[in-house]
Amino acid sequence: MSPTNIFKFRPATLAAGDDRWFVEAWDSTLPYLASIGSTSQWQYIPSNIPGAVSKVKKMVEDSDICAKKYPIASPKILSGNGVPPLDWDKAYVAEIDVKKEDVPIALADKYSNEHGETVTIPVGAMVLMARSPEYVRAVIPEQDENDPFIYLSFLMTDHRAGGLAKGSGSALLSIAKEEVKSLGLKRLCGDCWRGNGRRLVGYYDGQGLKAIGDFDVPKNEQDSWEGAVTEWRA
């Protein structure tokens, strides 16, 4: 597939079964991470962990609720001091239209019964929140009244889609930046694994999200998950 893949975007919803697809796509990242020496980024298969499955379902559910409560991304939803409401959540799916004959083998069975010559395949996902997760708060607060932000809590590519997913991460990040601007804010933050020579940190740097601090999340008495908080400014 051409590197100039053309994506379309929609909100993730429980009705569309996106919570199940999120988990399947998350599972698909493990072989890829192993191939680039980043096995320690994720050491478990999400679909085998009830807590991970529940976490993903809640992401999509919270986005559904937010879409009803805050249907329009506007500065009008900000508080008097310009801070977004902490219950603001938005999950996105990036999709691509492709001829049936070009569907990757890993997904062929799933789309074999679709009608028509063209099918729409989800290839990437993103979750935005108006608060930082607890594990990064040594670097960044839950929210900053003096410098408010939207937080990128989840960004993923479905590796079963192969070349069809190429560029979807960058495209989703562009949507995230537009969300920040639509809300009248100027700051997008997020975090990522910093192991394997900070390879993933370098990816986000190339997308305009610069590292602003490192953190460690203990996994056991001897080991920890190494992370970095990143930031983009409009």
C-alpha cells in the first residue's frame, strides 16, 4: 500500500464493538514489539488480562458518555479559569477503505462475508483525556490550572493491517492537536515507554511531542516500567 494512505476518523463506540477491536489490535502489537527489541514495553497479552480488557472497555464507554455531555469541542466547556472538565474523554478510530482483494491475510476471514468490492478497516486508535494518569504525576499534575492540557492516554496501530496502517499514528496525532485547538487550549501531553534506547520517545519527538520528564513505575522489587512524559504546544 502507498505511504500516502488516506484515513477517515470516527468516535469509538461500544455499539460498534470498538472495545473488543481495541483489545485485538493491542494484542497485535506484541509480535512487532518483539521484532524491534521492545518486548519490555508490554510483557503480557491484553486479551488474557481481565483488568486490561475492562480498562479498554471503560475508555470507550467514557468516550460515549462524553460525546453526549459535551457534543462539541469548544472553549465553552472550559471552566472560568480555562481548565477542561476532568470527565472529558474522547476515543477515536482511524479507518481506511480498501478493496477486498487488498485486505491483509490476518484480517481476510473477518471481512470475507462483507458485501461489495470495498471494505472499511479500522487501523489505529487513540484516547484523549482532560487529566493525566496517576502514574505520571511525579512529572505532571492531574491537571494544571496555570497551563491546562489535554492528555494522550492511548495511541495504537493494528499491526494485522500491515501497510494499510502506515501513517495512522501520525494522522491521529494531528487530530489530537486539532482537538486541543478546538477546545481553546495550547498544550497536548502524553507518555510513552523510554526503553530500547528511547526509540519510542524519538518517534513522539518527530511528531512534535517533546520529552519533559522521566518517571518509573515499579513492576516488582527488582524491576520497573520506564516512561517519559511528552508535550506538544500549539
